[in-house]
Amino acid sequence: MSKFTEDVKLLLEYIGGKDNIKAVTHCVTRMRFVLIDEKKADVKKIESLKSAKGTFTQAGQFQVIIGNEVSEFYNEFTKIAGIDGVSKDAVKAAAKSNQTFVQKLMANLAEIFTPLIPALICGGLILGFRSVIGDIKLVEDGTKTLVETSQFFAGLYSFLWLIGEAIFHFLPVGIVWSITRKMGTTQILGIILGLTLVSPQLLNAYNMAPGTVPPVWDFGFVQIEMVGYQAQVIPAILAAFILVYLEKFWRRITPDYISMIIVPLFSLIPAVILAHTVVGPIGWAIGSFIANAVYAGLTSSFGWLFAGVFGFFYAPLVITGLHHMTNAIDLQLMSQFNGTILWPMVALSNIAQGSAVLAMIFLQRKNERAKQINVPACISCYLGVTEPALFGVNLKYGFPFVCGLVGSCIAAMISVSSGVMASSIGVGGIPGILSIKPQFMFMFFIAMIVAFCIPFILTTVVGKKKLTSEDVSGVDIKQAEFTETENIDSEENKVDTVAENFQAPITGITKKLSDIEDKGFASGAMGEGFAIEMQDGKVVAPFSGEVMVCFPTGHAYGLKSNDGKEILIHIGMDTVELDGKGFDVKVQVGQKIKQGDVLVNVDIDYVKSQGKSLVTPIVFTDGRKVELLQENVAVKAGDENIIKL
């Protein structure tokens, strides 16, 4: 009998039985289910299992985090359940069948905008700073702005628009690139198509005076207006998909020896023509209609009701990953109305959920284990990244999440009722005030106070009734059992020294684990660690030891050092779906390794062409405390002094 037998039997019961499972598979750390009825899954009971380190639902899949021994757990599960596992692609396809057309559409929108978010945040901060120095009268007794009184700030104000214009006016370039990246077609063609939508040859429709007759391309029998689509979202999306499907069509029917000539030529030229004659004008009309409808709803006499609904349901959208769809609406509002009423509510939702976590910090102040999760989750949430707070704290207990929704709802109604408008999308949470137009900053500040106070008070009151003495005192039975099972030396966790014998396994840019897209890793459920965005395809052993896990697809490795450290290196996001393509594996399970030995060579160009992220989590699965010494810095494989243990 396997050590997982009892947990497997209970999981099968808690998940709704064999008849509730449409498909099941596993990756390197998780069981992935497609359930017929997700409501039958008792999440609270599942997370109480000794083997389960957390659950979440994403892209139609119900995922249970098991850890490095998931393969053994999976084999026992399929044996006891009497069902056959399927491939990752089959599970993915089954998961999509659970989604409605609208859910699929929103999920695709989210995938398009996710790679653009860093630029949009940067642009938002820049526009916010320009508003502070150019619009707020801060000097000479409140009669003049910094731009009006200082040549330095006047020059800075003008210079920063160079970046702001590149991000927002030339946004269609980024959108078309992102779609070609996602769809696996030629990205440079996407960039060129995007440039044809915003070329300096074209008039900016937003800058055209009423009654202006634009120049045209005159072909004799037809004329095409030379009007651009600067800052437009929907025309860029429609044009991109025209290009994608044209390229796929020509690539399918064109012989390889002439494809280099035929495919680009017969894909790009028709796509550009259709962009300026058909899909561009249609997309412009659709975008204007959506923006006008949202703006009318938010500024109507019932705007407060619209705001309340959005404020309440925004955090649940984050759970599904569909919250990125609001970016398209924000960007359309910005281009059409020179600002967005929608985005301030996003920042307030971040604050509300963070304040619920802050209340949990207060309630669990004697629980050392809880503080390790609560404190960083709260800080992250106040800075606009809510996933660690949602998955690590608020959803785990339930009531903090609901209290945060209530606070977000009320704060959103105050914001919209006061006409608060942001110059642009920016950093969420508390720094969000930097993106608010100066004349609305005071009312946004009032809304921030509401978003802070209501969730904190409600969570504190409810928590005193709901939390058990075990939750408050810090006696974590589940973690104690896990520690005993894995034979972790408790004294080892108290070491607070730079890990000089640990070397970076990858060349790239360091990131906090809590900041990455994958919620299973970001929540800390698998353990603490850090991530590196890979820039070179060679992955090496960070220490000498043994290969404990080598996933068949080559994308994940479990290693154990000679002195007992256990880590998981998970190369990229969702790279399991590549089925090993692009991974040249150099090791096998049970193999002894020396520090610096090559584990795998990754074809990063191929991985990128398939639309997969190269952000790679390095997680200590043995329960150690880990601190990344510097984030967003370049490291090379073999560098030391990366982390502190």
C-alpha cells in the first residue's frame, strides 16, 4: 500500500467521486482535473489533506498542489479511482470545453495583454508624474506648476512624453506583436503590421479638427483614407488575427522551398490593406461603442450602481485570470476621453484585499508560520499584485476575501460618484494615486481610506468569531506533519546567512517568486524561492548532489544537494504543453551531479515562438526560508550570493 493511499481515497471522495472527473493528468507539482461540476469539489476538505499544499482553478482546470511526489500520488490515484490519465493537451482541450464562448474570449484577451502589462505600468507612472509636475500648482503660493517655474522640469515634462507616446500612441504595435507571439506566427511581421497602423504618414484621428478632409491613397477606382489607429485596441486585435490566419493558410499550402518568399508577401500586404479598409474602421466603431457605453454607464445617474458591481466582482475576475480584459476597455477610454474612470476601481480593489490581509496579520500576530505568508502578501497587495494575498490568505479562510469585496464595492461607488479619473493605467494599490488626475486626488484618497478601513474592521470582527485557536496561536498541525514526513531539520530553517555555495542555475533577470504569473508558485504553497527570466538556454546544477526528479518533458527538475537542500527548477510557464520540444535533456533520475553540470539546454527561441514565458521558478521544497538579495538584476549561471537562507 502506498503512503498516499488514504489521501488518494479521501481526495477522490472530496472531489466528487469518479463520476465527476472528465479528465485528469499531472505536471511536475500538481494534479490537474477537469471536473464535470466543480461545485461538488469540497476545497476546504481537500486542502486539509496532508498531501495537499493548496488548490486553485485556472483555465477550466481544478489543480491540487502535491509537490515533487505528484507522480507517485497520480499513479495511486488513477489505480484506486479506476480511471486512465490523459495527456496535457487532452486535459487542456477538455478544460476549454467547460468554458463558454465569452469565457474563452476573455481568456484570450487576458493572454494578449499580459505581456504588455510592464510597459503599461511604466507608462502609467510616467503620465502620473507628468501630471504632478505639469498640472498641480505646487510653487509660488499655489499659483504655478513646477513646469512653469523650472526649465529642468519643463524639459523633463517634454522628454517623458517621448516614452509615454511610444507606449500608448504606438500601442497597436505591441498588441499585434503579442497576438503573433501567442499564435506562434512570425512576430516581426506582426510588428510591421502594427507600425503600419501608427505610421507618421497617417493622421492621428484624435488630433483632426472637425471637418478636416484627410489625404488619401488614390488607386483610381478606389481611395483609402490615410488615417491612423494610434492608441486603438480593437482595430489592432482584428488586424493581427487577419495576419495570423493568412500566414497559417499560406504556410500550409506553400512548398517549403518558396515559403520564405510567398508566405510573408501574401500575408502582410493583404493584412495591411484589410486593416485600413475593413477591420480598422469596423474595430474603430466597435471600440467607440464600448467606450461610450461604459463611460455613459459610469457617468449616468446609476453610475454608483455600476461601480459597486464592478468593485465587488473585480477580485473574483483576478482569480480566473480574466481581469486583464479590463485593460482593453481602459485603453479605449483613455484614447477617447483622455482618461479612465474604470482603472481607479482596480487600485481600490487591490487596497481592499490588502487591508483584509492586514487584519489577518493582526489576528494571527502570534502565529509565526502565518506571518511568513501574511506579511509579504499584504505588502505585495498594497503594491498592486493581489495573487499572493488572494490565494495564500484570503481565499484560504474565505471571510477575509468577502470582507475585501465589500470594502472594494463601497470604495468604488465613492470613486465613481465623485468622478475620479486616472490619466492612465498604472501601478495598482496605494501607488495608484500617482496615476489619478490632480483634481481628483483628494476624493481618491477618501476612497482609499474607505478601502482600507472597511475590510480591516470587518475582517477583524468576523475573524474573532471564525478563527480557531489553532489559526490564532500558530500551532500548524498540517505543517508539522509535513515537516516530520520530509525529515526537515528545524534548526536549518533558522540559518540566516548568504548561501555562498548556491549558484544561479540560469542566466537572466532575477524576480521575486510572488511576482510571477503562476499562482501555484507565487502563493508560496510549494515553498519559498525566487525566479529568473531566462536569457540563455543553458541550465546548470546550482550545487553538487543528485537528480531526484527529471520530468519526461524536460521542463522541470527536482534536485537534492549533498548537504540536504531540496529544490525544484521549473523552466518557464506552461512549458509542459511543449511535450519536450525545445529541451535537450542531459541528466536522468538518480544521476549524481556536480555544481555547474549542465542539466538541460533549452531552445529559447522555440519556446518564445510557442508563446511561452521563460520566467523560471527555483523553489526550495524542503521548507527553508529564502530571501532573494536583489530583484530585477542580471545574473549569470554560476553566480553566487544570489539568495539568503
